[in-house]
Amino acid sequence: MLVLGIETSTRFASVAICSENEVVASYELGRGRSQDEILMPAATRMLADAELTWSQLGGVAVGLGPGLFTGLRVGVATAKTLAQSLNIQIAGLSSLDVLAYSVRYGGRTICTCSDARRKEVFWAFYHPVPGGVQRITEFRCAPAEHCVNEIEARGGSMLVVGNGPHLYAREFERVARDVDVAGVSDCTPRAVPLAELAVARLLREDSDRLLDVKPLYIRKTDADMNWEKIKT
């Protein structure tokens, strides 16, 4: 089965095609043109370069966030449109889950920490398990020092992954010595591990209903907050 992965929860947009035994193709862009401008052209070019057609896809996977609102809307809308028009399965996965899955090999507790803007971060904690990771907390959103406080309260050896520690380096300076921060090459969720996870799900026929695929916003959007200010 060939699955197209779409990950747009951060400024780093990516698309990829994976099967159950290989990464077929991928495209990544960290800055420049907006995601709604590059997403479909990138996917189309990627298919052409891999000498594939849209009709050969068996499924589409999309990162649901939490993340940046505009990117999530673009990615989810594109994935749902493709699933409906191509009549293929769709799987939505949390972008923080995908980020943790990418660094699961160390055996330590993992904290994913991603920029939420407004001087806040999204985060969650995970334990590596055979074949993947298990999330052990709910998704949270608060100022970066709150995430640091929880890391310190949990104690023990830990890996923090995501762009949060790099953007809020001052807050993360005080983490313990046995807490490592992953480098910038691992700091954003990508379409390759997203598609890899989705292939395993879709082969088990564990797909999502189209109506159930929605962004994980975690907190209210700017529009909702502005509307509440107007009402009060």
C-alpha cells in the first residue's frame, strides 16, 4: 500500500509517500512560500518524480496537531479533499505523537515540546514501547516555563524533542543534566514517520471517518478569542 503523508502543523511543511517496506519519496520546506501555495504542487511534483500517479495511492495521512492554526487547516482540508476525491482511506495522527515516534530508540522518557506562539508551547510525555511510543499525559499548552517545571518534577533521564526548547532556550537552560534536548534536525514532525505510522494502521483497516478528521487545536483560535472580547 502506498500512503501519502501530509504534515503542516509547524512552519516546516512536508509531504511523503511510504509503503510498508520503504520510503518512496519526500519533500520538505522550512520557510518561504506559504503552505497553501506549496502543498499540492509539492505533492504533484513528488508523485511525478517517483513515476507514480494519484490513482496508485491507497491512503492519505495527515498530522492533526496541536500546532499552528493556519497550517493545520490547510493540511487537514487538503487530506480530506484527496481522500474523498480519490476514494481512499484516511488516517489522522497527532503531530506530537509522530514527533515522539521519531526519537523512540533511546529507551528514555520523551517530552515533545512544540511552539504554540504567544510565548507558549504545546507538550506531552511518552514512554517508548515495542514498536512505538505510548503517550502518558494529555496534551498541554502553557508558557514554556510550565513545561520546564513539569520536566523537573518528573525527574529522571529524559529526552526533550521539538522546536520549543530552541525557541525558548532561556527557560530550558535550567533543566537537569540528565535531560537532553534533541537537535534542530529532529525538532519538527515530518511526513515520513507520519506516513509510516499510517501505513501500519491502514493495513489493519484502522482508518478514520472523514467527518472525524479534525485539527487538534488544544486552545481557542485567535478569532474565537477576539469574538469573546467583543461579546464582553
